[in-house]
Amino acid sequence: MYIYLGIDVGSVSTNLVATGEDGTVKHSIYMRTRGRPIEAARQGLKLMQKALPAGAVIAGVGTTGSGRHLAGVITGADVVKNEITTHAIAASNVVPGVQTILEIGGQDSKIIILRNGVVVDFAMNTVCAAGTGSFLDQQASRLNIDIEEFGPQALKSGVPVQIAGRCAVFAESDMIHKQQMGYNVSDILAGLCEALVRNYLNNVGKGKEILGPVVFQGGVAANAGMKWAFEKALGVEVTVPPYYNVMGALGAAMLARESTNRKKTGFRGFCVTERDFHSGGFACDGCPNVCEVVEIQENGKVIARWGDRCGRWNIAPDREQKIS
């Protein structure tokens, strides 16, 4: 059995997806990064190795996310792509004809506009926390409810409360004020969902032509209240795909399949999980740019560097190296 592996190392979660030759998902893993991307990637690979059937052969590997370069060096990835590309590829395959992708993760959000299967526009918001998974987790904890109950509770609302959602600080202050006025939790949660959707559309989606089909993905897509609020604001049906929380990894696996097609892969083997990897960096003072150079070491030896503009310090990983 030939398997194509996609790895998405993000700031909050690290996700892995294994697909077969026909693109069907054989196994998926969603886990917390916890500020340790290398360790999260290694742990994910260990779990994936246990989950795959005996005799499975890794025929290609793709990485994405903010830690894609680290994961790419460790695994010997065949494809290293940004999140915009991988999310668009996955959504296009899962929901043919998709024209708008709403993606909200743990710490950032993005919108991707496609026309005829091609990305024509996108925008990202990495500054404001309002509406992201970490903010919703925080508010659920403050209200003493499980995050899994956030959406169902919001859907019970009769009259959503007006919440100021233009930033996380104002939203939380307004929620506290409405609680003190005596509004019930369901109405507050529904109002918060509406406020966060307004914030998203007015900032990330500003100036974008949002047409259906619309796909909602990322960890926040699990929140039924946010899906309801998007549908109410846009006036169109919003689809949450089956693998909404690992779509980046799914897209990376699909790109790896297209790239290798059973040809020689750079995958270094699951035994990389037993190797000792460390990442670090330094500021180059060779010119006024003062580039921040990132390097990764394997068993004390520098195997890759990147980040400088001139290429002075660049060391590309040895793609032919395999670990036996």
C-alpha cells in the first residue's frame, strides 16, 4: 500500500494526514503543538507509524504551516508549501467548485478566494486574536463551559446580545458587562459569534467578493455557533468538510502525491523520531539587513539553515540522505 503523508505544523496544533493513492484519507491526527514544533512533529510521526497497516510504504511527504521548514528538514519532505496553497488544494478536492474558503485556526484567520479552481485573492489576519480558537477557548473557560458546548449553547439563543467584537479586549469587556446586566449565557455566546463574524468579514474579508460554495475550515469550524453566524451574515449555506481541522495537512498530502507519483521520495523514514534535533538561530551582522538566520541540528551537526536574503548562510538539507 502506497501512502502519501501530509504534515501541518502550526502555532497551536500539529496535524498529520495519510492518504492512499486514490486520495482517500487512511488516517488523520490532530494534536497540540504546545510551543514545541519539533517534538510535536516527532510525536505525530510516531502515532502515524503505529496507525498505518503493516507493509505500508510512504511514497511522498508534504509539509505546511508555520513550522513547515522544520518539519520538511526533519522528514525529508518532497513538497514544502504555504497554508494558502494547501488549504485551497484540499478544499477544491473535497468540495468541487468551491469559490470561498473561510479558515480560522488557533491564533490566526484567513480567507481564500478561488475562481475556476485557481486562487485569485487571499488575506490573512495574524494580529487580532478575536475570533480565533485560543480566544474562544479562553471565553469558554471564563464562562465555565466546555469548548465543545460553546456552539450548541449559542444555538439555543432566542435573542442574541449585541457584543462589541472589533477586538478581543473589547469583546471580553462587553461580555462581562452584559453578564452583569443579567443576560443569559446562550444569548451572550450567540452575540459573541455574530460579533466575531462581523469582525472577520470587516477585516479579513474586507473588499472580497464572497461567493458560494463557501467552505469553513480550521479548528473553529467545529463551533456550530460560528457556522450559524457566518450563514446568517452571508445569506448562503456554509459547508464544513469532514476533515475541517486537518485540511492543511490533507492538501500537503495531495501535493506530495502529485509531486512524486511513486517516484523516488526524499522521506527519511520513521526512524527520524529517534534522532536528536535542535533548532536555533542567530542574527547575521554582515550587512545592514541583519537577517535572522534559523538553523537546525541533527545529533549536533547543522543540517539546514535558512532566513538570510543573500544566501551566505544557507544550507539546504541533503535530499539524498536516508536513515537506515
